[in-house]
Amino acid sequence: APLSTVCRLLGVSSDDLKAALCSRTMRAPGEGGRTIRMPNTVHKAAECRDALAKHLYQSIFGQVVKRTNDSIGHREHATFCGVLDIFGFEFFAVNSFEQLCINFTNELLQEYFNTFIFQNEAALYSEEGIEWEPQDFPDNKDVVELLQEGLTGLLPTLEEECFSVGGSSEAWHSKVRRQQASHSCFGIILTEPDVFVVTHFAGPVTYTAAGFMEKNRDQLSSDVMSCLQRSSSDFVRQMFLEHDRTFGTSEVSNASAGPCSPSRRVVKAQRYSVSSQFRQQLQELLCQIRSTDPHFIRCIKPNQKNQPFIGIGGLRPVPLFDRQAVAQQLSYQGVLEAVRVARAGFPVRLKHGDFRREFRCLALHLFESSSEGGDGAARQAVTEFIGTDRVQSLLLSSKDSSGQPSSRKRWAIGKSRVFLKQEPYIALRGERFQVRHAAAVHLQAAQRCRSETAAFRRLRRAICQLQALARTRAAVLELKRRRHERSATALQAGLRTLLARRRFALCCRAVLAAQSWWRGRRCREQFLEHRAHVQRLQRWWRSVQARRRLRRLQHNVLRFQSVWRGVRGRQAAIAFRADRHRLVRAVRTLLRLRRRNLARRAWRAEVLATYRRRGAGGGPCEPAPPKEVLVEDLLHLLSEYERKQSEARRLRAEAEAWRQRLETLRARAFLRIRGLFARPGEAG
């Protein structure tokens, strides 16, 4: 049923798809090369099936993207706005080939980010005409080279091992450990021989080498491609029209060859793997990104519960902020690395006018004289301001992030901007805060004196007005109180009358309810007494009938047991004879196959000895048969040998199954015979 469903969806026949998955076609090189069809093993067929599923998913995903672009009017060479959405760095409890590919993508994007920032910084500093130290910028070149460089990188070595004879994940892991033992970004764990550690920009990650080879292989064969290219569905046929894949070997003419050399040469198939296709697509993506004007956006998720606050129904909700998860996201998404890149240069850039407006309070006599001039006057004023003793002491006393004074250049004045490190900028802002704070204290004192005087005058006038209004309000309230007292007295009298009447009606209803309850209780007691007498009579009659049925049931059970044991014994004896007869037939068939195989081996040894004698010149030399005939005979003999061996294995398994069944039947027959001679009391 699954095969027919797949064939119906793909538009191919079940025989063609079954032949494409369970066998492979090989073409011998040469002028007279023939097509040879060989059966696949179960493991090989399963790998081919998985490769077909991956290719179908990739092709359908590509078709969806293409149709989406076509539907929105996408043009190949037009200006566009693209969005590259990637989660970031991945680090799980068990990391495998998928996490290595994702982290490799993040490494390349981080390298491009560093290069982009470095180029922008270099262009800005060159335009402003200031000196800077490019070696301060962080670089992840070592880990990128570890993953993809040359023939010793992790991914090229994995691809080479995939196409080696007898290659495995363990062999690849051993080769990588030998080649990268001295690399600064590669490490091993002695207690866990099947893992290795790669130090990424976000931190070290432990990868498990098991399964790398199986996940990297791409076992899509030419038979499957040819089968699906003949599909009756136009959609499936269009998906599998791939012209960039070469399967098997082919011969092409060699026009540049000399007259004495052969005019044709053999072209081998191109090797395909998941890592090679992934790296190729990644390089195409990076080429497209480099041709655009990028903007970087980092999205941080504050918590895993998707809630803004804790205790929303309370009086004071608290923001739900998971610090550990946010710090992990900042590290895994490269935000911390981006901060280090930004801090490597001059992170604070202020134009001369902005710098003058920001810190003019520290030297009013310098900036007021240059307020009317242009950019030249502003630059001159900034240079004089930074050259003052007060500012120099602040800049030189600032310390770096480690708490120690730095010997590197902490500031620079460009043509249109002032460049500062973070520490000198913080020192200037601190001094500006103190100056502004002192000026604010004087302003606040004068303003408070003036506002308090005006407030006292307004308060005195308001108090007089409030007293007059309060006296008037008190008289009005007293009048209302007296009127309410008279009205309340009348209401109380009417309410007391109404309550007394309601209490009387309630007492009458209670007396009636008590009388009806007592009469009902007397009736229920009489009914329960009559029902108890009836139940005692029913129990006695039912016990009499149950004893009669039990005596009849014991007699009938004994008769049925004796008849059934006789029937089961005869059936077991017949089955035992039939199983023994089938076992004898299976053993005889195995003996005949054994004799036939021994005769075949003797004939083959005799034929090989004859060919050896002919090759050594020991007898009459007959003309050797053609090479194609020998290859065909050899393939026929190999296929016959595999068929015989599979038939022998099947017969051995069948004989073993019959032998086990015979043992089971013997044990059951013994138990049945023992049951026939059991006592009547034991059988019951």
C-alpha cells in the first residue's frame, strides 16, 4: 500500500520505482561498453530511498520559493529588499552534523559581519584622516579555516572520507584528531573518545562524531533520476530535470590528443554530498549578501513563557525577564562579539558641532568665541578644549574595562568628527554631570524661593474662601440631617409592620411542612417492613434453585472434559506425524542442494585448472573466448552462486523453524498424554 501510494503521487509505475530503488545500472567503459544491472543490498536500497526523500523535499521547497517569487513579480536583475532569517548559534546536550552546519553558517556570517564593520571603520578613519590600530579588531578566521580550509578542514575531510572505500564516522574522527591536534580551536575529551570540541565565536561546543558519515551521504542514483524524469506528472518531471549531475562514467572525444594517442577519454562522475551542496549554496548566499547593502537586526526573547509580566492581576506587575536565557541568546547570536568589534575601534563618534553642544559647559570661554564660526572654527575650539589641563587629566585618568590605565590612543580628532573610546567618553560625561548638577542646584534654590512665596499667598487666599464655604456647607448638612430623621422614623414604623406579617406567614408554612414530613415517615417505615419480608422469601427460593443447577453443572462438565481430551489427543498425534514428514523432506532437500553445490565447486575448480594450464602453455592452446563472453559467464556464475546461497539460507532457516516446531509439538504431546492419564479429580 505505501509503494502504490507513492507511485500514484509521483506518476510512475511501481515496477519502475521498485527496480530503480532495488538495483543499480553500471556502464562499462570502452567502445563496446555494455550496461550491467546489479542488485542493491537492503542497506543500499534504504539509503537510496532516503536520498530520494531528501531530494523531493529540496525540489518541492525550491519550487515553492520560485512560485512565490514569480507571484510577487520577482525579477532576477532588479533592485530588491531581502530578509535573511537565522536563529543563531546552536548548542544542545548532543550535537551532531546538523548543528555543525548551522554553526558553520553562523561563523561565516559573523566573519562577514566583522569584515563589513572593519571595512566601514577603515573607510571612515581614512576619510577623517586619523590613525588607528586594525589589529584590535576580533577575528574568527581560525575557526572558519578549521571547518572548511583546504584538504584538512573538518567538512572537506568528511567529504573525502564519504567516498573512501570502507570509510566510517570513526575513521573520520580519528583522522581529524590526528590532523587538528595542535589547532587552537579544536579540542578532544580523553574520557569520551567519540566526541570532539570546536571553539566557536560564541563558545566551545561538543560534537558527537557518530552518524556524521550517514548524514553527509547523498545516495541519489541515476536510475531514480531517470525513472522520475519519465513521470506522467509534469510537475514531478520538471523537478527532476537536473543537468548538472553526472552519473557513472562516459566517454567524450579528445580533439587535442595526438595521432598516436586514443581519440576518446573517460569522464568520471561528479561526487555529491550534503556538506558539499551545503557549502556551495552557502557561498552563493554570501556572494549575494556581499552584493547588497546589509543591515543587521538582533532579536532577543526575554523569556520562554511568552508573557510580559508576572502576576498581571496584582497591584504591581513585575516584568518577566530571564537573565540567563537572555545572556545565552546574546552570546549565541553574536551580539557580544559585535559589541567587542564595535569597542575595538572608537565607538563614540560626535561631529564637532555636537561635541561642542555636549561639553560646552566644561569650557564656556572656548566654545562661546567659536559659536559663530564654521567647521574650521569648531574643530579649532575642540582641539583647544581637549588640550586643556582639565580635560587632559580626565582623559588620561580613565581606565579600560580591566580597571588598568591603557597606553593606547584613547581619542582622535578628525576632519568633521571627534572619535573617543568608551572610557574617556564616560569620564567627560561624568565631569559634565557634576558641572550641570552644581548649576542645577543654584537654579533650583532661586526657583524654589520664588515659587514658595507665590504659593504662600495663594494658600492664604484659598484658606479664607474655604472657611466661608465650609460654614455654609455645615448649615446645609444640618438641615438635611433633620429632614432625614423625620423620614426615617416613618419608614421604620412601616418596615416593622411588614416584617411581623412575614414572620407569621413563615411560621404557618413551617408547621404544615413538619406535619407532612411526619406522615410521610410513618408510611415509609411500613413500606420498608413489608419489603424486608418479601426479600427473605426471594433469597430462600433463589438458593434452592442455585443448588439444583450446581449439581447438574458438575455432571455435564465431567462428560464434556472426557470428550474434548480425546479429540485434542487425536489432533496432536496427526499434527506430530505431519511435522515429522515435512522435516524429513526439508532435510532431504538440503542434502540434494549440498551435493549440487559440491558438484558445482568441483566443476568450477576443474575449469579454473584448465584455464591455468592453458595460460602456462602446458597443453594444446585453443583460441580464448572473447572478453565479453568471459565477463558474461562470470556474472552468470556469480548470480547463480548468490541465488543458490540465498536458497540454501532459506532452507536452513525453514529447517530450523521446523525443528523448533517439532520440539514444541513433542513437549505439547507429552503434556496431552499426561493429561489423558490424569485422575478425574485432577482433570476437574
